[in-house]
Amino acid sequence: MRNLFYFILIVVITACGSISNPDVAVNNLQPRSNISNNQLDSIFQTLRYFPNKTQLSIALVDDSTTTFYGAIRENDTVKTISNQPNVFEIGSLSKVFTAALLADLATENKLQLNHPIQAYLDFPLHDSLQITFKELANHTSGLPRIPSGFVWESLWHMDNPYRDYNEEKLREYMSSEMELEEDGSSFQYSNIGAGILGYALTQIEGKSYEEMLQQKIFGPLDMQYSTTQRALVEDKLVPGLNKRGNPTTNWDLGAIPGAGAILSTAEDLAKYGEANFDPDNKVMRLQQEPTFTIDEEKDIGLGWFIIKQDSTTSWHWHNGGTGGYRSSMVLNIADKKGVIVLSNISAGHSHAGNIDSLSFDLLKSMEKAVEQSSN
């Protein structure tokens, strides 16, 4: 009899997934036009693994039309909110914008992608290293993920690790310590490489990274709340959460903002996604071209990872993560569809990768809907 009781209990718990009824929680995600039940379920299944106060701000871009959807977990319930104008840290998704600045200067003939950055600096690189702009943008320079000695320096403020990495330290690293871990013929993701790329571009233009972003990208696309200056958007900023769900410190990127300092909104990033669909935009066309083959499934362009879906379809994708946020943006350029997912949960959370998976699932559902409508 006791065994039968435990068997029934196990069946009930398995069916429900938890003591609370997930069907009730799903019903709190209010249906919206252009959002299917399957998409709502994907949003719920993603958010249910995160702590209370975790938000998702989502944009589904279909050519020139965008559908926004926001969700939050509160009191162990997932419900709908309106948060598309709210600001999140986007972390390494910033690298796409750094590469866009590179592509802009290349189309203006202010630099050559295959030229070494040394010619544009007023100090010599360590060991006379010859690193090109393209190698920094597609992570084939051979540079490490983070600069030497950085781990020990950041131990004093792990909640904001790049805070004290100022221009003096960056130039000291580049001129006296910088070494390659690879020979330049293989892919090795490098935060410091992206940071150096952004720094080199500012030296060419004689402007700050923020000024370049505003003048060349954010201003022209009317991305009103995109910036590296947190003070400008403090009133719209969604508080970041650490992996335990507690409020955490925002990140400062010091002298390497090009590696991940941008704050933005789902509304603004949707505008950037739409701009990527313009076949006449020379800057974005250049940025989207494959520059290196990582493996059978992935290429990389200037900043964008290019995920091969089949012989005719590919996605351009990048994600980002900081101590309190996780983001993902994926575009099907050919079909003019894209998904942006912003969250305020730490990249250190054990399920943070589900943010990427959600963006992929939502884009697949958009593609599938087109296939079904054409049959």
C-alpha cells in the first residue's frame, strides 16, 4: 500500500513538473497577436528556471514589422509585462557594433581590413606583432580571451571585473605584455582582442567609442536609448541579478568598451535588426560576409557568428553576458526575420544558455509559420 502511495505521488509530481500548476502560470502569459501558443510556451519554459524578478524583453522582427513581448517571473509565477523600452546590458553583443564601426571605416577607405593595426597607433606593439583589423574582428588574432594578469587584478572586484582596466593599463599590455597564444590561423574568442579593435578605431577617428556609436549607428537608426554611458539611461535600466537572483553591480568596461559596454533596449535592437535586412547598406553587407570557417556548422564574419542551417540557409548570431544580464540576437538575413532576447539574469546562472536557445526556438517558429502558410 505504501509503495502504491509513493508511485501515485511520483506520477502526480512528474505530471505537474512542480507543486504549482504550470498551466496556471502559462495562462498568466497573455496572448498577443503574432505570438503563437508554442512561442508563449517557449517563453514560459525558459523563464521558469530563473529566480524571481528575472525579466525577458523580446522582439520578433519580420521584415519591417516588429512584435514585442515582455515577461517576468514574480512570486514564482510567470506573467506578461511591457518592457520593450527598458534598458539592459547587452554584454558581448556589443562586439557586433564594434565590428560595424570597423566595416564603416573600411567602406570609407579609412583603413584596410587586412592591414596591421600598428600603422594606426602612436606606440609600438610588443614584439612588433602584426595583428590585422580583420583578425581582431573575427577572433583569429591568436590573442587570449583576457589579458595576462587580469584574473589576479580583478579578484578585488569580481562583481565588476573590468572597472579599473584603464587606458594606461591597456597601452602597457599592448606595448609590453601582449603575446599570441595561437598562430593566427585558428579561431580563439578574445575579449581583449575586441577591446583593442575598438580602441584602435578610436585612434583613427580621434573620437571616443561612444561618439562613434552615436554618430555612425545609434543616431542614424534612431536608437534613442542605446549607449555606453549608464548615467544617461539610469531611469530606464532594469536591475541586473546575479546567479542567485540577488541585485548585482553593473559592469564598467574601462578602456575596452568595444568588448561589451553597450546598454540597449529591445526596441532599439529591433531597429538595428531591420537595418541589417537592407540590401543596399554597404556597411552591413560587408560585416555579414564570412571571413573565416570555424567548423562545419559555423563561419564568422566581422563580429557576427554565421550558423549554417542547411545548404541554403544561415543565421547571423551573437550573444552577450555580464554579471547581471544575458542577451541573444539572431537574424535570418535572406528571409528578413530576426529575434532579440534580453534578460537581467547573470551569464553565470546555470541555465543562462537557455536565453540563446529561446532566441533560436523563436526564430525557427517564425520560419515554420512561413512554410506552413505557403503550403
